[in-house]
Amino acid sequence: MRIAFVGLPLAALLLAKDGHTIAWAGICRRDAPGTRRLRRLLGDGVVHVVPDLARAADAIAAAKPDLVVSWFWTKKVPRAVRRLARFGAIGVHPSLLPRHRGPDPTFWAIDAGDEVTGVTAHVLEDDYDTGAMLGRRSLRIDPAWSAWTLAKKLDRPSLALLREVVGAYARGEPPAAEAQDEAAATPAPTPDDDVLELRWTEPAAAIVRRVRAASPWPGAFTAIGDEVLTITRARVTTNVPRALEPGEAFVRDGVAIVRAADAGVELLGARLDEEEELDAETIADLVGASS
């Protein structure tokens, strides 16, 4: 089967390994891992760094694709491009759609306290992540994982599902398409500073989830004295003085602890400005100096 591919090279390499013809490949950035290897495999005439797919429509049409495949292409695939392939266009989203539609599903999966997330293969439509579902794979979220760890854990099932679905199209047995339940849809926008600023009037567990969800970047932040700390690692503790108000901090056994609504939050890792991560002892020194 002839494929017009857009996204990160790893998926194109695996689809080629499966015996599919990558007739045209658009890579999101020149330094994407695997780009050189893909060029060696397919040739410079097939692999292109493409800032705007609409401008590449004629080249994609000339490749005569049966299917347009997207894997971590961060922009919309225009309708004019999707219509160039007889089977249309498909992609894989790193959530269990219709939950967490949008550019940052791993942040919101952890922040919401989801115990399970996963990946969903779906038909590409005009709006992000709204197309009919072609398959899903689930993954249980370890409570210790950050969003970065979760994103890496989802790569393997994402690629496996993509290969499975593309293989089904190639055999002439495309998966049954299942419409998404709009009533169950939730958004997953890129978190802004209003979301990332820690509010100590919230429960301690919710604060720790937000730290995990934003770690290592962009990071959840809070003010400690005159400094703004980006917290990268934190843990709930129930052993806090009752007299403290939410947001008040103290140091115990070399660890800074901030009172939240119902418990305490131990600050185990942080960044000051754009510097390297501070350890718990250094954070404790900052808290002690500001008290």
C-alpha cells in the first residue's frame, strides 16, 4: 500500500519495515530523530521538511497515496490533503478518545487523576481528535510517573496500534469506525500560567498531581519568599502542624514542606529560573531563609 506520511520519522521507518511503500514523507522538523535514516532508506526525493502541508498538496497528489498517515504531526492535515488518498487520513492520539482531545493529553490525564489512559487510532477530520475511532489500547498510569514518563510509555502502544491499523487497510479489511461520544469529550489544551501556578488551598494530592503533570517542562510553580520556584518533584505528607495555614512552609529533617488544604506537600525537586534542578536540601535552605 502506498502511504503519504507526516510526522516523526520513527513511525515511517516501521511502516516501511512492514512492507508498505512510503511514497511521500513530510517531517515536522529537520532535526527530528531518525530523519537521516529515513532519507537513506527512501531518498531525498521522498523525504521533505514541510512547514505547510497545503503547499505540498501537488507533490502528495503526484505520489498517488492510498492512505495519509499522521504520527505526531502537530498541525492539522488540510482537507485537500486528506482527500488525496482513497482511504483518507488516519492518526493516533495519546489518550483514550474522546477524553483529553487536544495538544497536551498526558498533562490532563495525570492532573485529573486518571488511573488508566491509552492511545486511539482515528480518522482525521477538520477539528483535532474528533474523527471516528479505529482502535484503542489502554495503559495503567503509575502514580510515580511524570507527564514526560507517561508520554514515553505511550510511544510503544501508539506505534503498535498504528502498524496494526495500517496493516488492516493494506489487507483490504479496514477497522470498523466507531463515532466518538461527544457528551464524554474533554479538552486537553496547553496549560497556561494560570493552570501551572500552584494553589495551596487545594488538596495536597491534587497539587502533587499537577507537579507530576507539568514535570519536567513547563513546570508547576510557586512563590517562596522573594523567589519563584518551579517544582519538579513533590510528595504528600500527612504529618504537618495543624496551626499552619495553606501556603505556609517549614523545614523538617532537611525537607521543605508546604501546608495545603488537607495535608502537606514535601518539595523534593525544583528549579530556580532556568537553572539546573535543586535538591531537597537546597530547597529547604531557601524556605528556611524566607521564613
